Amino acid sequence: MNLFQRLSYTALNFPTSAAGMPMFIFILPFYAGDLGLGLSLVGIIFFFGRFADVLTDPVMGVLIDKFPSRWGKHKLWIFLSAPVFMLATYVIFLPPTEQPSVIYFIVGLFLMYSAFTLSSITQLSWASFLVPNYDDRTKLLTLRELMSLMGMFTVIAIPAIVEINDPSLRAKVNAIGMFLLFCIPLITLNALKQVPDSIEPASKERLTNPFRAFRSLFKNRMLNKIVFAAVLIGFCMSLNGALYLIWMEVVIELPEYSSRLMLAYYVVSVFGLWVWRKLGIKTSKHYAAGIACLYAIVVLLIGFVGYWFIKDFEDFPKLIGVGSFIILYGFAFSGPLPLINAITADISDKLNLEGGENISGTVFSYLTTLTKIGFALAAVVPYVVLEILWGFDISLGIENSTSSKMAIFYIYTFVPIISYSIAAYLLFSHSLSREEHAKIKSNLQKSL
């Protein structure tokens, strides 16, 4: 693949991440507060909306593996994802009413996550065909993560610009939606035209129950260690995202700087991606991902200690302290998950050699299915826990009780520390090396 083809493929992740990141940071508070659905209800709806992916992801993986089209194994599914994605964007980001119903929000979430399923699993499976080499996968999938970060960067920049003239959450959400509706069709059509695809005959085997296809994967210890690490890391990132605006308002008490500090967070994560990518190529993917987790733990501990020094400062010195923490923490954001995606592709090759069948779609749907459970829990658990156990009311803002504010602070800090610690252990104990993968690829080539 030439550079433009690589960019065309990886750009598919731009609108996905540009829509996905605001779901936690903007959409949940928007529907809970501005549109009046309430914190617990929105968290529960979001959880079941994501949980529906547990049903659709396995089906998508089997469809990719068993039913390639005449245009290629992956292109049809990318094409079909675009109109679903655009409809979901309109429903979620541009609601035509001030008080949408619960059903409206549920339908919007279902459409959005169906589009994510169609696009994301197909993209990851496609990478196994596009780059068969160990280090080339690291390069392509970290480039894909760069596109993801650019998408996040853009949808943080949009609210940062919008809030200068209109600080309302509705204005920010609407602006993001209009941007997505513009870029989704352009990026999709370009990828379909430029990127090569695997032309495979349709499988002659009878279509199996997609959930049964997971049976052997449940028993694969190597894959499950990596998947569980991804679940924990996704949970950490999503929890921090779901609580970020609330944390900035009621704990840090600097809500007017939230969008601009988040923008700095994603800018720094681009530089972090380059470092973790280099480390993964120089050492190994699992080692670099584990180091990124340890780095996040250290920064969270520094932030915990530092908070007690700055909490009573005036706004400007407090802003410097909090900004420093966010920038340091952002450096870890882009490290583990793209490397885990590349590791999963390597394990897929191993399973291909052992089973005599390319099941990359099923393997990646297994990864995304379980990871999305972590994403879902990250929304419902802190919201419901805060509201039920501490009586937190999002509409009260800074007027909430001191105990509920401290609960947010401790959840924001220590739940990720525990999760990152377990994930780091799992990553460091991974055993598929660069040399072993080279032997696997060599044997696969011989079997063709």
C-alpha cells in the first residue's frame, strides 16, 4: 500500500472517533441535564444501548468471515455503515425537540452503535489483510489511532470555538453533528475507491450460530488475557470521559476551561502516540502497552497528591496545576488500545494457522464485544453510584454535598489506577513474540 492508500484506510476511523468520544463527554450530560432525562436514567439507557452491541458484534464478525462480496471481503460493510451512521448522527446530535422521549434516545443510540459495529469491526479485520507483517501492523494501526485522535481533536476544537460565542451544551453538540454529516460520506467513498481489499469466495460451510463461533475463543488463554486488558483500559478511559465535565465543574470548579483543557489533552495524546509506537517497534507491542498503563498510574497518583495542594488556590494557579495534570495524563491516552488491536491481529494469524481458516472478523468482533461491556459499565456505574449512594444531583452543580464531590474525585482517580494495574500485568505476561509471529506468517504462506 502506498501512503495515500494507508491514509484513506485509516481515515475511516476519523468520523467513528469523532462521534464516539462526544458520547461520553457531551451527549450524556446533554441528555441528562439540558434535555431533562436525568443522570441515572441516561446512564442506564446508555448501558443497555452499548450492551446491545454484545448481540450485534458476534453477528457482524461471522458475516465478514462467511459472506465476502464481489467488491471484496470488507468494502460492502463499510459502504452500508455510512447511511446508518449519518441517520444516527442526525438523531443524536441534532434532536428536533427540547424534550426528547426515552424511546427517542434509545433508538438513536441503537442506530449509532450499529453504525460503529458495521464500521469498526470491518476496519480491524481489513487490517489483517492489508498489513500481514508484525511491525507494519503496529505502524498501520497506530496511524489509524492517529486518525482517531485527529477526530477527537476536531470535535474538541469545535466546542472550544463555539463556546466563545455560545457556551450552551446544545450549541456544541449541534455543531459536532453538522461536522460529522459533512465528513462521513466523503471519507467513506474515498476509502472504497482507494484501498485494496481481499477477494475471497463465499464460504461453502453452513452459517454457524455467531455466538457458538466464540466458544473456542472463550477457551483461548492468550487471546482472553489481551481482551480482558482491553476491557479494563477501555473502562478506565470511558469512566474518565463520562465524569470529566462533572469533575471539572464540581471538584475542580473551573467548568469554563473544560473544552480547552480537553483540547490540550488530545493534542498531547498525538505526541504520546508517536512515543508508544516507537517503543512498540523497538521492543514489543505488549511491552509498550504495559508501560503506557504504568505511566497512567503514576500520573494519576501525582494528580491525587497534587489536588490537595491546589484545591484552595485562586483560579489561575489552579488552572496551571490542573492543566499540567491533564496534559501529562493525555500523553498515556493513545498508548495501549491501538497496540492491543495489533496484538489481536497477530493472535488471529496464530488461530488461522492452528484452525486452517481466517477468522479475523470473528476474533475482532470478540474483542470489540467484550470491550464494549467495559465502555457501557463506565457510563452506568459511576452515574448510578453517585446518584444512589451519595445523592448527587447533576442540576445542582457545585451546590452538591462535599461527600458527593469527594466521591467523584476518588472514583475518577482510584478506579482507573486499579484497572490499569491489572491490565499492565496481563500485557507484560503476553507471550507471542515478534520472532514467533514471523514463523507463523511463514507457515501460513507455505500453506497457501
